[in-house]
Amino acid sequence: MKQKKFENSILLAYFDSDDNDLIMTIFEENRRSMVPVAQSEQTVINNTTYSFYPWKSKQRGWVLRWVKGDVYFEMSSFTLNVDEMITIAETITKQVKE
């Protein structure tokens, strides 16, 4: 895991055990609202709305976005599917106080 801090935000990057392949990134920022993205889908779990959409570049992956309390989160991955990302997001979300 590599970490970079910005003012009022943090970016975490998770790599495989050899530090070669990026598994996912998680961006967290305080006091930011979630702007809707065209062609995104949503699901609500435990009163938290998760918005996800395909990430298309040289590789295909997913972007998952949600807000809990006053914290905005954005997770992206080329290797995890949406269900796996939501499972991780739920774990993170449980740690945020409202």
C-alpha cells in the first residue's frame, strides 16, 4: 500500500504482493458532495448510496463512489468487480461516524 496526503484528502493505492500490479485505489476527501455521473448505476446498502460505472481506458475496470457523513469516497480498480468493491466499501463505511 502506498499513501499520499493532500489537504483534507488522502489517496491510497493497493498493489499486489510484488508491488507490480495495481489492485485498486481509494480516494477520500472531507466535505465534498458527490456529483452525478452520466450512465452510472446505483445501489443502496444500509442507508448508503453507492454509485458505480465502468472505467474505460487501455484496461477495463470500475469506479465506485459514495458519501458517508461528510466524507466522499472514490474507489477504482481494474481487477476487482463491483460486488468485491462494494464489500470493501461497506467495511470502510462502517468506520465513518455520522
